[in-house]
Amino acid sequence: MDDVMIVEEPSPEVRSLDVQGLAYAYPDGTQALFGVDLAIGRGERVALLGPNGAGKTTLVLHLNGILHGGMGEVRVGGLAVDPKDKKALREIRRRVGIVFQDPDDQLFMPTVREDVAFGPANLGLRGAELDRRVRDALARVGMLDVADRPPQHLSFGQRRRVAVATVLAMEPEILVLDEPSSNLDPASRRELAEILRSLDVTVLMVTHDLPYAAELCPRSVILSGGVVTADRPTRDLLLDAGLLAAHRLELPFGFDPAAAVR
């Protein structure tokens, strides 16, 4: 069993996310999580790493109540994720914003402005406050000038930034990013990294892109076989070649984590 070096746990009053003993089996009997413990403090940027089939997506879908019914507890900003409490679940889904790997899964309205307004409008926002939310979210991702364009006319990198804006318009506590660097050209990758560094929200980044994790996340967690097997500063984790190999994680040829992570 791997040696888990736990990063100093945030105190309960500042945690954005607190997962305790989370276990889950799918209806076909496949056990995906075997008792996950994870605490993330407000404002942290944490990379969630692991091989395919490790349980990363299953964990993420528990954070806003899409999946439930197993054992354990998930709290977001101190509020328990309880599917039976519809009012609390509505607030949880505002607090936890998930940006999917394919932005086209999130963009479906005729214009960028309408896509970004969709979530807050469903919360009941109207008029000047809704306009402010949309304007601020688009400005934060550098996409205010395309507000009235159809999203399908934008580049892939632009659509991903708009997808981030649709979540930011909800003013979430946690921004969950699923493979945010995938299919981006180098310029779009850099631009997105600059945006993510500028945000004042907690970030949980699910990724196989270890250099991106090194660039953006001071802390990394490996989820493998449905359990947390490592929780360390990103630099320490990426320098452990044996640990990476054991969990099918590979650094690109020539990439030196000692030089990249400071």
C-alpha cells in the first residue's frame, strides 16, 4: 500500500470541501469508491490525479449530489450534501460549479450571453443583478466582447472559457474542472491558466496533464482504486517516480518537475 503523506489539514471553519468515508457502488455492483477522505480549504487549488477507472468522476459527481446513496458524508462550505433536502441541494449545486471536459455539453443557448445567464436566471435573478453577473463572469474570462455571438461560432478554447463563465456567474465556492487543458492549443492553454490563477475561488482540477497540475496546483491528490493513495505538495508528488509509475501517471519527455514547481 502506498505511503499517504497528508498535507496539513485545513481547519473545519475554512474548508470548502470536506469528504469523510465516502464509499459508493453502482447499481450493477461495481464498487467505485472504498472510503475517500479529502479536505480542501477555501482558496486552495488542488489537482485530482489518477488512472482511468480510479473513481475520480464518481467522486466529483458526489460533490453536488448527482450521485448519492453510498456511505460517508460530503460537506461543501459546511453544508451537507443531502439529496433529500431539496433546498440544501439547490444551494450545493450553486456552490459547486463543474466545468465539463467538452464545453459543448454546457453551451446550448443561441448566444454566449444567454448561456451565461441561464444558471443565475434559474435561481430567480432578473434585471440589473442578472446583467451584472453575466458581465462580470465574461469579463473574468476575457470573453465580454463575444457576449452576443453564438457559442458555436467560437473556437474550442473560447468555448471552454465561456463554459467557465457559465459556472462563475453562479458565484460558486468550488470550481471543479474536468481535464481543462485537453484539446487546447498552446496559446489557449496559457490563457486559461492565467484565468484560473486569477480566480478567488477554490479549485479542484481533475487532470492527467501533470505539467498543468504542476503549473496551477500547489497540492495534488492521487485517487486510485477508489481510495486516496497520496496527498502531497505537487512538487514532491511529481518527483516520486515510483509513485507515479504505480498509478500509471507519466510525465512528458523532458519535463522536470523540480524546475517547473517552485
